[in-house]
Amino acid sequence: MDKTSHSLPINYSCHLAEFREGEQFVQTHAVGIVLEGSMELNDGETKETIREGEIYVVRKNQLLKFVKFPPPNGEFQSLSLRFDEQLLRDFSNEYGYTAEKQASRPVFYKFPENKSLSTFMHALIDYKDLDTDQHMLKLKQKEALLILLKLEPDLKNSLFDFSEPHKIDLEEFMQKNYHFNVQLDRFAYLTGRSLSTFQRDFAKIFHETPSRWLLQKRLQEAYYLIREKGKKSSEIYLDLGFEDLSHFSFVFKKQYGVTATELAGQRE
């Protein structure tokens, strides 16, 4: 049985088959460990595999794809600890940590191997069901922060940067990130805009609504991958931001008048 818990700061994930996350937006800072199997992380520019026993760190407010692979005849298992803004603000006030400069860290990275951090992360498995003991959960979050900051002091520049995303080039951002499956308000936030301003600016640049443009852009890429690269629908629909294969097949045929399978047959 596949299961993932998202309601607690400690997130335990278990899957028997290859699994891809739904919405591809990281809202909070987090540290995680792969307990069994492996996990591929992809921010659109960098793709890396996190293997069993390896620890990774991800930054908040980022677009990121996860693909989880179980080991042969086994199940994928991972555990992560999230740090919401209020916890980090309280921690900053209590321990005096502040950001001294703008962070230049990547969206995600493997944390250098460290026995104390590894031991701590493995021990968190015993706390994954403590949904009623909020005090204990906060203590574990603080303990994790103290360990991380001792091992890598410069982390404070990203953990304790509470500024909002600034307004950036919308066209460049969308051309780069159209294949991420996120809601429009996420795209708006990441470009430093309210949803209404995002929609207004988008129309000026692309002369189209965001939803329509995203669909067309994804279908164009799908057509290219199927027609020119010989890819199958099942191989690409998730990577292009579609949640459902049947919906992808329907809109593809509606757009091009042929099914993806028929288009692939034209290559032969």
C-alpha cells in the first residue's frame, strides 16, 4: 500500500511502485533522508539521484519534481522534516540566528555525509505518528536546526531570509518552468506578483491567458517528443505538467486531430 503523510512537520513516505509527486512546489525549507530505494530530484536545470542513506536539503518557494523508486522487491521509504516560517522566526529570536546576506544556494543539494545527522534522521522514524504532541515535534525541529547550522553555518542565510520573492522577468520564468505542475497562484507568487497582476502582465506578454498558454506549450513539446524523439505518452505526460494520462490523450487528439499513438506511427 502506498502512503504519504503531509499533515505533520515530519513527513514519512512509503511507496511500492515508482511514484511522482502531484504539485511540484516546495513551500517550506526541509531536510530529508532516503531510507530505502532512491529518489530523483529535478529543478528543471539540475537532476540528481538521492540514494539510500543519503540526506538532502531543499529550499522553500522552489519548483521541484520528485520521482521515487522502490528497491527490487521492496518499497520506497523516505522521511523529511519541514521548517515553516513561524518556527524559523521563533528559532531566530530564541537563538539569535539571522541572514547576513542573500543566499546563493541551489534549489536542492545532497548534504555531506555526517554520522550525527544521519543518526538523528533515522531516529525521527519513531516520531512520525506524534500528531498530538506538538511540543515534542517542535523540539525535534529545533534539534535538527541546531545540528544543521553547526555543520553548515551558512545555511542561516537561506533559512532565516524571510523576504518575499521580488518581481522578476515573467516571460523568461514561464518559458523555463511551464512544465511544472503548479497552480497559477504559485507561478504568480514566484514571479513576485499578485494573481491579478500576474494575469494582467501575462496577457500583455503572451497575448493569451496563462491556462491556455500552458496547455498549448505543453502540447507543442509533447508533439515534438513523440514525433521527433519517439517518446510514448506514458513516458512524458507527467514530465510536461499533465496530471492524468487520459486527459492528456484527449486534449492531444483535440489539438492535433490524431492520437499520440497514431502520430508515433507516422515515424515508421
